[in-house]
Amino acid sequence: MTIDKIETYILKDTLSKSFFFSQWEYSERCICVVKVTASNGEYGWGEGYGPANVLEAGIELLKPIVIGLDPLENEVIWNQMYRKTLDFARRGTLVASMSAIDIAIWDLKGKILGLPVSTLLGGAHRTEVRPYATGLYFTSHDNPSQEFDEEAQIYISQGFKAIKMKIGLGVEEDYKNVKRMRDLIGDDIQLMVDSNHAYNFREAIQLAKKIEPLNISWFEEPLSPEFYTQYKELRNKTSIPIAGGECEYLRYGFHQLLRNNSVDIIQPDICASGGLTEAKRIAALASTYGVELIPHTWGTSIGIHVALHFIANLESMPGRMKRPDFLIEYDQTENALREELTFPAIEMKNGMIKIPNRPGLGIDVDEEVLMKYAI
Ligand code: MG
């Protein structure tokens, strides 16, 4: 059996209302998904995390390397893509294009063999994971956090036990918002903060000190991802766990974070950092440093299913009978491509999401919806 066809689709959805974070404003969702078809007619879906048109160009470049190879030999295919682009694209969006193809091949392999991706990865240590709500983006430039209270109440009423909020407006304004959120949600809901590398070292320390008494589960991307040593120094100055890694690529990038003791939690985006093949290696590397791994997710429901299967296979480090639930990032901002593109729909029950045990990623793409959003 060989890989016969690789097709890309750029999907775009204009948001009913734009929102922003510390770096820029979103007024649309634009994502590149890929379909890989084998000679027997079976197919798999993948997606990349990054600028959609650049991802598509990268997939065009990779196509001739992948076509004609055996979809069951996904590590061999991964190595071919990596080796033949290494000289000019060791990091960045071309790795995300590789990730999209790699993911589609895992989905395809699962469908060919009739096995879920979690089984192909080595087996599911758990049958469900606990989603945390990513939201609380800024909605108005005059009063950025004006809708936070109402939004947080919705998450709690939906059964979320953990919420991640955006910060990065300045130390004083962030402190006021985080304090208000903790007062609002009470002590039983986990609260995380994400500045998307908005701060310098001095500001990050100031803010960490101020929010330390508010029981923050992690401070995500406090600093620019390049400053591995400052991350380590920040960790030494605060009791809040430090998280990062959504801008890293491949095991080599994550090794920088790990060997510099930069973070308590690494957050690879599987759709950018090298796909499922490389994510498994990144997880093995993290386990040798005793660092927790909670993947970053964004994009369509394909990417969320990739993370579900991957988390199912993550080892408990350390092992013990009574361990907190494994978390999955579940973005709650407006996103038709998360709600409509694939079936069956993601279902959250009693605050948990079940890992699908159907072949491949356990979903299929609704091609009518695909054509509705394809440009
Ligand atoms: Mg983040």
C-alpha cells in the first residue's frame, strides 16, 4: 500500500466579534487542514498550527517526498521529511507542515489497521481527560476585561473545574483582573494565567509576586521564548509553576527548555512541533527531566482529537493510585471549525471528555462543512 494523494484546504471563518490578547487581535479563524489518501482509498486528516498559506506551501514542498511511501511506516516517512528539509528549515512553519502530514498519516494508519491512534501510540493509560477552559480573551480596548465575569460563570455552569485567563496588559491591571477572577470563582476552581510572552524579567517577577497568594496553577509564557535562562531564574523567584513551549519545535527545541530547567510544564503544540511521531519523543525527553507535559491546542476539532489520543498515552510521572486528572486545553472562544468540521462532536460529560476508541483519530470530516469554509 502507498500514499497516493495529499490535498490541502485553507478554511476561513470570520468571527462575529473580534477578540485580542497581549500581542494582536483576532477577527477570523484561518487554518490549513490536510487529507492524505492511500492506494486502497482509505484516508486520514491532519492540521497544522501556524499561518495557513505558509503551511499549505510547506505541504506542497513535502508532497513529492511522501507520495509513494507506505502509510504504515510513519516513522520512516517522518525521517524522510525531516532529513530532506533539515538544511533550510530546522524550526518554524515547515515543521508545522510536517506535523500536519504526520498527523494525517497516523489517522490513516489507524483506519487501515482498525485501531485508535492511542492504541498505535502504545495504549491508553486512561479513558477520559479533564478539559480546562481557555478563554477570557480581551474584548474591548476601553475596558478589555469587561466580559470576564459573565464568561467565567458560563464555564463553571458547563462543568469546567479549571480556567485559563489572558493577562499581559501591565502588572497592575493584570493583578486587578486576576484578583477579581479568583474572588469570583472561589477556591475550588483551578486558575491559570497566560501572558503570551508579554513581560520582561523584572515585570514578570513583580507580577508573579503579586498573584502568588491567589493560588495560580501556572503562569504561562511569562517571558519571550528565547530567554531560557531568565525562565529558570523566574522559577527560582516564585512558587507559581512556570509553563511554556507553544513556540518550540522538535525534541531539540524542547531540550533547550528542559536542560536549562526553564519550566515546570512543557506545552508542545502537536500540530506545530513535529506531529505525533515527534511528540512521543518530546514526552520521553520530558519524563527524563521529571517535567510535566500538557499540550497546547488551538485550531479545529482535528487538533483536539490529536491531543486527546496523545494524552491518553502519557505516562503518569510519578505513578500513584490517586493522581490528579490529566488536563487537555479546550479553547472556548468562537470557533465554527471546532464545533462543525468533524463528527461525532466532542462531548463533555461531568467535566470530562472521553478518549474515542474508534479507528484512527475517531472522527471524520464533514466534507459539506469543509467546502463551506474552504477558500
Ligand atoms: Mg498560551
